[in-house]
Amino acid sequence: MGSVVHRRLLDLESEQVTPQITRRLLWGQRLMAAYLEFQRGAVVPVHQHENEQLTYCISGLMRFTLPDGELLLRSGEVLLIPGNVPHGAEFLEDTVEMDFFSPPRQDWIDKTDAYLRR
């Protein structure tokens, strides 16, 4: 059995992934939460992963590229992306969002997510 973790979100270690992307991570055995801040103009290239992803836009505006077209995600909206579905995003405003992954993204934990660090 794991231990209960209680932290203040903004006290989690901040990682500067690129000059335009900052993230904070917390994960357990089967779930990962990521708090991300994007500057306007940031781009996450189209990629896919086995992990199911739920994205919650806290503030800002992002344009997702999905197999069946583009989708705007605004403040207060959520997007559920099944595993292995190609997707990417462009940030049209400074944006704060949270991603939840199941299972946790091992490439983010290991910092081997080269597609994001370009």
C-alpha cells in the first residue's frame, strides 16, 4: 500500500521544459497529475502515447490538432483523449492547464520526452 501525499500545488518542483513551457508533476502508481503553464505561441507537436489523457484548461486558449480536425479548448473546458490517439496543441494565449494521465507518463518522469523539448 502506498502513502498518502498532501502538497500545495504551486510548491511542487517546477521544471522548465522549454523557454515557453513549465510543468509540475505529481504521480502515484496508476495516475499522474501535471500542472502546466504555456506562453502564447508555444507548440506541442503531434504525438501519441498509450496513456489516457484528460486535459482541463484553467485559463487561456489552446487549439488541439486531432485526427478528425481541430478543436479549441477554452477556460473551464475539459478534453478526454483515449490512449494512442495522435494529438498536438498550439497555445493561442498564455495558458494554464492540468493534464491527468493513466498510467503515469514514464517519459515525463524520466525526462525522455524529446518530442516536447524541441
